[in-house]
Amino acid sequence: MKGGIAHESVRKAAKEFIALSQKVLPRMIKTTSHPLPDVEKIRFYVLTPKGTFTTEAHRQALGGAQSDLSALFYSGQEVVAKMRQAQEQKAG
């Protein structure tokens, strides 16, 4: 998806996502590979000036938990939703 920067709602959601990623960064490990997550897991990647960092969580643990990873997961979903809304508005 491209062009989100032109929409305030997308920019706001993306800034929140970045802020939340900074909270989980200390628990992540540096990586140079990008494997897919294991079955029933979600893998997070954070690209920083110091490299790419990753962690993985079980999908069920993200559902109702009030953890930083759960917040990051739902924030990422919000960014995607705002991008889709922006594309629909543009097309409509």
C-alpha cells in the first residue's frame, strides 16, 4: 500500500505503531534473516538505524492480553484499516 502519508488518519495510526514498537524493542533480538512465523504465531520485525529486530508471540496470547506485543499487533491492524479506508475514499 502506498500513499498513506497523505492522509492524517494513516499518519496518526502509523505514529502510534512506531511509538509502540519502541516499547517492545528491548525484548527483541537483532536479526539479518526474515523467516515466516511458526504455526499459530505472529512474528514482529522492527527496522531501526541499528538494524532489524524481531520477536515472535503465540497468536492466542495476543488476543486478550494487555501486553506491549498485543498493543503493537492491534496498532498494526489499525494502520492497515486506515490505509484501506484511505484507498476506498480515493477510489469512491
